[in-house]
Amino acid sequence: MFMGRMRRSDFLFLYAVLALLPGAAAAGQENSLKVFSCEVDGRQVFGDTLPKECYGRAWVEKVNGVTVYREAAQPSAAESARRREKERQRETALRETIRQKRQDDALRERYASLAELDARRDNDVAQLDGVIAELRAHERELAERCKGLDDEVAALQGKPLPDGLASAVAYANEELARGRAAIEKKVKERDDLRQRFDVDRRRYIEITTRVIAPDADAAH
């Protein structure tokens, strides 16, 4: 009779209060069904506690059929190594991007235009060409000196060489060798310089003529 006279809202409120009582909560916990599961070699493994077969694997905890927790699988040694290598490559690429940007910024600051770059290259190469020309002129002088000394040695027709002549021949040959080595060094320096300018020139053209895609808003 009493329950029949209660309004529906009062009944729902009373039911909610009773459900929060310790006894009701304990009863609800006793009636709940907790299940752990994972997949092992294509088959499902279940347990009311986490089965040992699930250790290190992806597993799921369900209460009354509702998923309440998911655990991701622990990566294998091979997978961990792959992830580390991928991260290393990402960091290397990032460092290279930063390095390239610094070089590009420095290149733009160094040359106001492509014409200025070409002028600097021609000037630097011309200076080295001048040094090489001087070294080759000196090489010719040394070669003539060596030839003159060789003629003196030949004139003696196998006789013992005077100490002064023998020393002069040895010294002249050493000077000639040093002169030729100096020429090779400067020629390589000039070739390397040209190569560096060629690289800078190609990069300068690339970064100063790079096409920038229009913004999406501008396109509309």
C-alpha cells in the first residue's frame, strides 16, 4: 500500500540510495564477472586473473562483458631495435635539415646575387691561376738548371764528380721536385675551389628559385 502511494520520482530516488549502501555495493561486486583475455598463437586465452600466457602480450580486462582496460603488447627485441633505428634515422635527418638550413642561410648572406657568386669565383680562380703560372715559370728555370748540371756531369764522361758539382745536382733535383709538388698542390686547390663554387652555385639557384605553393586560402 505504501509503495503504491509513492510517486515514481520518490521510488527512483529510494532505489538509488539503496544501491549505494555497502551491502548493495558488495552484492554488486560479488555478482560482477571479471575476465582477462589475450590471443596466443591464434587462440583466445581467458582467466579470472591475468593468465601467465598473456604476460608480455596485448591483453584485455572485461567486467560483465564491458572492456575496462587494455594493455598493449611489449615489443620484442627485434621490434625494439627497429624502433631505436627508426628514431636514430629521424634524429639524423633532423640534424641534417638543421645543418642544411644554416648553410643555406649563410650562402644567401654571402652572396647578394648569382652574378656576385660568379664574380667571386672568377676572381679567386684567377688568383690561383696567377700563382700556378709563377710556379710553372720557376719550374722551367729549375729544369734548365738541372739540365745544365746534367750536361756538366756528362762532360766528365764517367769521371769522379767534384764535391761541389755533386751537391749542386742533388740540390737542384730536390728543388725541382719541391717546385713540381707545389704546382700539383695549387692545381688541386684550384680544382677543389671550382668544385665548391659549382656546388654553391647549384644550391644558390635552387634556394633562390624554389617554387612556393600558394596557400589554400589564396587559391580560393
